[in-house]
Amino acid sequence: MPLAAAALFGVFVGGAATLTLVAGRQSPAPIADAQPPVVLSTAALDPLPAGGRDTRGTGSVDLEKVGDSRVLGVSTAGLEDTDGYYEVWLIDPRTMDMISLGSIEPGDQVVVLPIPSTVDLNKYSLVDVSDEPVNGDPTHSKVSVLRGQLRA
């Protein structure tokens, strides 16, 4: 019985101490100079025939300025499963030079990918989603499934 009473007392004291700490905590103040994102451009991502098969899925992109940074918000719907992975690229439509921004998953999603500050978006204005095999080759597979043109 004394051991049970001591345990109960310990639980009571521990709970009271936790309540005191939680009650004394304040939420951090919001950042006063945080700016909402500014949409600079949008584009629909239209399906393309990929490797002789029809692509299922659609998407859209929003080019946004967040503070001093630029990001690409990629939204997809119904992007089918793949044996590899999907990669998002910025392409210069005049030269077909490409910059990889990152990978995305199949299905429905919204992903935000940072754009390096040195990228000229007047030049790299085409957004491409490719189906990439897992083969260690970092270059474009030449199997594009979605594509859209950003307009500044």
C-alpha cells in the first residue's frame, strides 16, 4: 500500500508540473515581415504521348515569388504509377537545354520545388514532367508525360 501511494503521488506531482510548464508556454509570435507568395505565372500541364502510350494524368504549375526566393508549385491529378519516378524539368524551348528541379510521386499531389536564383525564367519557360527509369543516369529519359509553357 505505501508503494502504491508513493506511485500515485509521483503521477500527481509529475502531471501538475507538466500542466504548469504547458500553461506557461506562449505561442511564438508571428513573423511580422512574412510576405504571402506572389503568383508570377501559371500553366496547365497537358498530357503527352509517352513512349507510344497515352499518358493518364493532368497537372498545373504556379511560379511564385516567396520573399526573395522563387518556387514552382506543381499540382498533379491521376498521374499513373511508374516503374521509375517522375522528374520535373525547366526547359529552354529554343535550345532544349534542361534544368532538373526535383522528383514527384505518382497520383494526386501538390509539391513545391525551389528554383535556383541563377535560373533565367525568361529563357527556361517550359515545364516538363518526365518518366525516369531507376538507372543512375541523371539526364532526361526523353519520355515526357506532362508539359506546359509558363508565361511571364
